[in-house]
Amino acid sequence: LKELGVCDADVTEAATIANSVRDDVLCKDPVAEKKTLFEKLGGAPSIDAAVDLFYKKVLADRRVNSFFKGTDMKKQHRMQKAFLTFAFGGPGSYSGKNMRKAH
């Protein structure tokens, strides 16, 4: 992250968040092992919170916020939440563009 120009405070915050879910994600409990990553991370409320915080920070950052000029941010939030939910094994399906076409 530092190589990408992310400030130390944000790197620390990301590491703290990652460490806070580390035990749940790496849990060896047989019941917990059957859970999807989506469930282990806290389900939809956690994905919603992470996406909302991510875009709040991105839009506040003058180094990257120009990439989102003219973007329907409600739709962007909705699509990102759907993508992460699908990628982490949550319910539903993702019907958006693949990563290569979207970026």
C-alpha cells in the first residue's frame, strides 16, 4: 500500500481491520470452516460498511477522486457490494462487467 502512496495512517487502519477479523477468517472450528468468507466477515452489514467507508475515503482523496467524476455513485456502491458479496461466497449473483472490462 505504501508503494501506491497510501498514507501511514490508512495503512495502519487497514492492518488493524484485517487483524480484527484474522482469527475469524482463519478459524479451524469445523462448524466455522463451513461458513463462507462472506459469513465470516459479518455478512451484508460488514460488506456495506466496508464499501461505504472505501468510497468515502476515495472521494475525499484528491489524488484519485477524479476517476469517479460523472459516475453514478449510488450505482457504483450497489455494484461493488454485489461484486464483493458474490466474490466472498454470499447470496445472490453478480451480473456486472468482469474486472477486465470494468477497468
